[in-house]
Amino acid sequence: MVSIYKLLLTKTFRDFTKLLGPSLTVSFVMAAGISCLIMARSNLSSLQTSQRLTYESLNFADALIPLSRLSRERIAGLAVIDGVRQADCRISLSGQVRLSKFEKQISARFHSMPRDGSLNRILLTDGRLPAPDSIHEAVLSDGFARAWGFSSGQQIEVFLQGKLIRLTISGLARSAEYVYQTGSATSIPDDKLFAIWWLQPRLLEQAGNLHSSCNEVLLKTGTERNLLKAESQLAARLQVAGYTQYLPRKRILSHYFLESELQQLRGMTVWIPTVFLAITAFLLNITMGRFLLTQREIIGTLRAFGFSYPLIAGQTILLALMAIFPGIVLGIFGGLWLAQEMFTIYVKFYRFAIVSYEPDWSSVTLSVAFCLFTALLGCLTGLRRILMESPAVSLIAAAPRHTKVSAIDSLPFLRHFSLIARMSIRNIARRPLQSLVTLLGLILSLVLLIFARFEQYAIEQMMQTEYALNQRQSHVLIYAQHLPESALPSVQSSLAGGFSEGSLALPVTVKSAHASRELTLIVRKDNEFLAAGENIPNRPLAKGGLTLSKSVAEALNLHPPAEIQLLTKIKQTKHSEQIVTALSENIMGTIASIPQQDYLRSFHESAAFNRILHKAERQTGINEKSIFLRQPLLTGLIEKEFERKAFEKTMAENIGIFQNFMIAFALLIAMGVLYNNARVQFAEREREFALLRALGFYEAEITLLFWSDFFILSIAAVPPGFYLGRELIDRLMHAIESEVFRIPVNLQPSSYIWAFAMLLVGVFTTAVLIQGNLRRIAFLSVLKARE
Amino acid sequence: MREIVVEAQNIWKSYTAGAVTVDAVKNLSFALYKGELIVVLGPSGSGKSTFLNILGTLDRPTSGSVYFNKLNISQESDEQLSALRRRHIGFVFQFYNLIPTLTALENVEMIAAHSASPMPVEDALKRVNLWERRHHFPSELSGGEQQRVAIARAIVKKPELLLCDEPTGALDVATGVIVLQALEEVHHDFSISVMLITHNATIAHLADRVIRMSGGQILSIERNERHMLARDLSW
């Protein structure tokens, strides 16, 4: 005799094949929710682990002190200062790389080779360390080497302190100090434009005139508190070596950018997967409830034949689990794959010495448990509703809902609508829950589409603000020291053509009553043109007094007019009381600006510049190599267009994958709710469509009628969708913003239009998917059947 | 000579289910004249509904030809057949088949809006005595009322051919008589050709001619010698 369990199992499998359509639609939505969480958390945890392993294994310093000259013998004295755990010194010099095949300026940083056990060690990825007695062998940063196709054994010419030297690459390496590999002149990493060299100290001692000395101290303190504790003693002991300030790890460029990115990711890892999973839970719960209703008559039959509740519940739960199984599998594998893809993109920009991709198994477990719980809850709720009915009721197919004269029919505008619109509105009204679920799904879809569009718009806005309005120059020349204003004409003349102006930018500390912040002070001239910021929205520049980044003012709890203390550390520490008179909205970075006459008066300085903003003539451009040869104090040159393109590329890669994921998820939600609703509608309204076909209505007219409900719901989703989209962006941006990175939420009409157009794409795609059912209406049998 | 509205010539309709082929209609030929009322009688499975569906272009014959106003429509496309039904053919179904989300008035308006020269919707509904109930939805009307709305909907476009498939099959006798009276009136007043299929032999007294079918074939076509008015019928 055949086992009843085997029969039920066979039945359940066959039921599942009939429910494949709804199962797949909800599976796609689930997969998106699960994979979003896994992707975000796995990527973040991989980045954090890679950072930790790189820092630990290469003994990354907690602070760096630039000096003019320190005898190596004195380094041992620093290690005994209270708070200092380890102190090392090295030589660090700036220079350039000269490649005959490349016209642009390539910045280079030269460091003396770290010893075993010292701070800021390097990890060889190829070749070997320079021989102890070789002065022209060097280890090269592997990012630069790979970008140009260099390998161990090749020779490269470099300019070091104005001298042309030929170095032989002994090996390639990575460093914790240069995870984000960018030179001082630009904030965008470009492997081709920045090289780091590590070589035996002898050559650097000769070049920098630093025999038996060094010019940089590296410190390990363990905590920031220890560093603060040691600060005064360090300053006292290093005064004679040219001490002005120390750079804590958080101000070291690579760490600063990496931490800023991780902070954003931490915010996004909490918020975006939460939103995605909440949407998934909502749709899953509703869909499973509806899914169960398709089993109503079968369950009624099983009950009529005396099957026990556990058996009925068991096969129903099995069916529910089968329905969500594709979603779980797709979500886990999709999430792990996406995380790896995302991490691969990240490690192109963040060159960790130790790369460790770590799938976040806790998020896999969490998301699967969450989806199972939600699905079972929806399933058991639906089952309970069916079991509450008597078997006799369950056996009869549920009658379609009747339409009766209701408040909607008394609406004065209804009679002005076409008959099709009236039918649709009444149809929506007679299925309030189903319509509400569809409406909510469409609203959620719009919300995500607006957010996805906002990301792209935010980048465009950054580009516009940072590269078009804020920086009208084509090039920025950066000098090693402040040059007197009188030197400006000769420097300008060496640029041959175009327009240029001098500018002064210096690191300062802003102190309020309880807190302080380090930022860049821009000294503004009255007649400046290229740097003038009058075209930038939300960036008023005060005629007198200090203009401060809004994010810094908030961190310091300042409301203009407010008094603050401004400290500069050029050669010696100077301070002055200033009044903050205006706040400006900065998207990236924090700055303060002050009119030149206020700066000169307050700090008793004479007019100087350390940057040249230059607008080259379009046809000629500038010859970077010859400028560097003629200007020995020039340390960096940024070509804005080059940097803009690099920024655009970086952002496109970083954001692109997430944006596409979000668009796909939004469309899946829209298509999921519409497809499921369409199937239910089709089952309930098949007679209506069959009749209209029999009465001579064309297929296109029936299609229009069928889809008019969804177009009406799509239109109805617009106001709440737009409002909630804006709210979500506001909250998310607030959650991930930092003092140095803040995107003002300023959505344009085009963003809303784009989001709605994308939603309509989803609606039309679903229409195409379901169109076959309309085409295949068996109207003869439908019309002969009893209503 | 009387004008033929619709004509079937040697039509067959076969359905295949697996290895089994069933002939629902076998070699059937027939012509319906303008202004004529035909009643088709036959038991369940005799092929009368299939026959009506083929004449009404809701179905296609497996072989043979159908002519509407002398035009061979056997090979017309779905869209062309839809246009033909829209302009020239009215239907009344056994289970009314009204649009549940439209009121009685709107159900009729919907067809009027798609017709070239419809009669006023008010006239159509008054003719079936439902003008007062025009703002009610189908679920708020009785079966007889729903069927009368269906008749109003069928005649509002002034069709040349009205096909009624068991129009009283779901109604009690009194209500059925009312519905037949409505059909009788519109047939008389507008000279519409009507084909009415039923298994109720009493209704055959309304007809000009009576067709008897069995096993997919026409057994007989007889002129009705004992013509009666709908109000005098009872079963």
C-alpha cells in the first residue's frame, strides 16, 4: 500500500510546480534583501580585517613627527617618554619620477628602509630588499610598478632634491602607510602618478644632507591618550630638531581616507540592509498569506477526509519552505558573490598588504533565519485563517467580491472619468488589502529608485561643486614653503600663457571652549578670481572674519557670530582670536577661510603664497616637466581635469555596483507585487475579460483595462513614494555623514521623473510577462461557467 | 428573395484531447434570414452551443465556411472578427456576464461607446424596464434584472444578429418569461435576427423556425406552426 506521506509529498511537489511563478517573484525579492545584507556586512568585515591585519603585521605607527633634522642617537631618548611604547626615525624626502614616455609630473616619496621590528615596515610582494651596501637599489610601491608594468631588475630615473638619479628596482612592496595610495597634492589615488620608494639610508642621507640623522620620527603609543600624555615631552625634546607638530594616525592621509570610507560603510551597513530586509519581510509575509489561500480548497478537502491538523500544517509548511528555497539559495550565493565583487573593487583603491576576504557568516545565518521566520509567520497566519473556517466553507471556491454602491461612487469627479478608469477605481476599492499591498510595494520601489538616483546625482553635484564652481583653475601648483608675494610675477611668467593667481592654504587648529578641530585655512584675497566661491550655493563668504565649514561649526557647537581661537603651526605656533561670521556647506573636506588683510593683521605675517592657481590656455596647456625643472620649490602639480576624471572613474566603480543593485531590487519589488497581484486579478476577472473579448473588444483594449488598475496604483504611489524617498535620503545621509564628508540633500525634479520612469519600466515589463495569459483566455468555457 | 444574415456551409468542429478526437459539430449547413427568430433545441452535448459560437465568431470551425452578410469570415483574423462582433453581433449569455464593477447604466454605456450608431442608452434600458435601477451594480440586481441588463447591452448597438445562449437557463419561470418578453419586443421592434438556443422545448413556440440538434448534427429544421407570445408561455 502506498504511504500517505509519500502521496502527500508527491502532491506537495506538484503543487509547488504550479506555484512556481509567485514563488520565483517572491524569491527574487528575498534574494535581493538577503544578498544586500550579506554583501554589505561581508564587504565591511573583509575591509576591516584586511586593515587590521595590515596595520598589525606591518607595525603601523600611531603618530608621525616631521622634523628638520634629528641625530639618530637621540631616538632612544624618545622611547622612554611616558606614553611612548616604541620610537623609530627615518628619512623621508619628496621627489619625482621621470619617465621618458610620459609627459605628466609623477610625484614620488622616498623613505629610508625600515629595519626588522621597526615601525611602518613594508611587505614585499615581489623581488627582494635592497642589498645593504647598495645605494641605488630600491623597493618600489607595487601599485605604481604594476600600473606601469615595471618589475624587479628594471631601472627608473628619479629626481631627488633636484638631482637626477637612476634607481634599480630590487623588489615591489606594500605598506600600511600607503593603503590609500595618494600623494600630498591630490586626494584621488592614481597609481600612475604617485610612486613610493624605500631604499638604504645612505643615498637619502646624501641627498637630504642628513648624515647619521633623520627627519621623521615614528611613534607607537597604543592609544591617543598616551600620545597626548607624551606630547609636551616630545615637543620639548624635539624642539631643536625643528618640531612644530605631530601627525596622529588619523591625520595620515591613507588612514584618514580609509577610515572615512569605513565610517560611511558602517552607516550604510546598518541602514540600507535594514530597509531592504524590512521590505522583504513585509512582502514575504503578505505573499505567504496569499500563497496559502491558493491551497484553501485543497486543505478543505483534506480536512473533509479527516486528515489531522499536524499533517495538513506539515505539508503546507513544506510547500511554503519550497516556495522560499530558491530565494534563500539565490540570496546567499548572490550576496557572497556580490560581496566578493565589491571587495575586489575596494582593494583596487585600498591596497592592503594583507587582503583577507571574509564572508560574514553571521549575516548569512541572520538573514536566512529572518526570512524563514517571516515566511513561516505568514504561512501559519494564513493557515490559521483557513482552519478557522468549517471544511464545508473551505471546499467552496471563494466568491469574487461584489461591487456595491459606495462612498467612492458619490465622489463628484468619478463621473468625469472614462468607464475603464471607473472600473479600475472600483476594482481597487473592492480589494482594499490587496490594493494596499501593491501600493506599498510600488511606494517602496519608488523610494529605492529615488535613493539610487540620488547617489548618482550626489556625485554629479560633488563634481559640479568641487571641480566646476569651486575650482575654476585648470592646474594647481603646490610649493614646499611659503613664498613672498613679490616672487609671484616671476613664477607666473614661467607658466607661459594663461591666467594665474597666488593663494595661501595652511593647516590650522580651530579651538572653541571645549573642543578643537584641525583643518585647512584658505587665505582669500580681495581680487581673487579663480578661487572665488560666489557661485557655489550655500557657501557664503564673509567680507570680514572667519568662514567655517558648517560640519565643523556643529562639532564645535558654534553659532555665528562666535569667538574661536585659531592656531597656525608654520615654523612656530601662533594663535589669534577670530570671530566666525559665516558658515559654508562643504561636501568634501573641512575648510576655514579668512580675508587676507585679517590674516596678515592677526598673525603679523607678510603677504605670501604657497599655491598657484592657474588657468591654462586651452590649446597649449602647460609643460609640467619644464615647470618642475625651472621651479625647484615646486612639490606638486594637480591637473584638475585629470583629477576630475579619476574621481569620476573611482565613484562610478564604487557607487555603480551598489546603485545597480538598488535599481534591480526596486524593480524586483515593483514587479513582484504587480505580478502576484496580476495573477490574483486575472483569476478573479477572467470572466470579465472573456466577456469583453466576446463582445468585440480588442486585445489591446482588454490589456489597457487590465493594466489601468496598476497604472492608477503607480500614480497613487507617487506622492508618498517621493516624500518617503526624500525622507529616507535625509535620514541615511544624516546617519553616514561625517565632518569631512557631507552631501546636502537637494533632489532635482529630474530625479523624481527618472524614478517614476523606471517604475513604469517595471510595470511594463510585468505587463509583457502576464500578457500571454490575456491572449490565451479561453472565453468560451469561462462564459459558460456559473458565476 | 429574403436576405441571409449568417450562413454556415458544411462546417465541422473537432476537439482533440490526447488520442481522442470528438466531433462537436458534423457537416452542418444552415442559413439565418434577416428578421428571423430561430430556436435551437437539443440536449446537453448536442453541439448547439458550439454551433452558436461558430456563427457568433467566438469559435472557428475545423472545416467548412461561415458567411456573414455574404462575406466569408472563416479565415478572418481575431482582430477582424472582434470588429465584426463589435459592429454587428449581440450576445445574451446564460449567466448574464455583466461587468461587476460597472453599474447597469455603465454596462450598457460601455457597449454604446464602442458602437457606430447606437440607440440612446436610456431607450435600451427603458425597453427592458430597468431605467429606474440604472445606478445599481450587478450584485445589487436580481437574476432576471441582470439578464434584462444583458439584453439592453446586446441591443444598444442595434445589432443585425442577436445570439442568446440559454438566456432563461438560470432563471425561474416568471423571470424567464419576462426576459423572453424583452427579447420578443426587441426582435419585433428592430427586426433583429435572433438565434436562441435552449433545451426548453416550450420556448420553441416563440420561433419562426425550430432547429433540433443531436450528436453534433441537425436532425430537423421545422417552421413553427403554433406561434405563441412570450407572455403565454409556461413550463
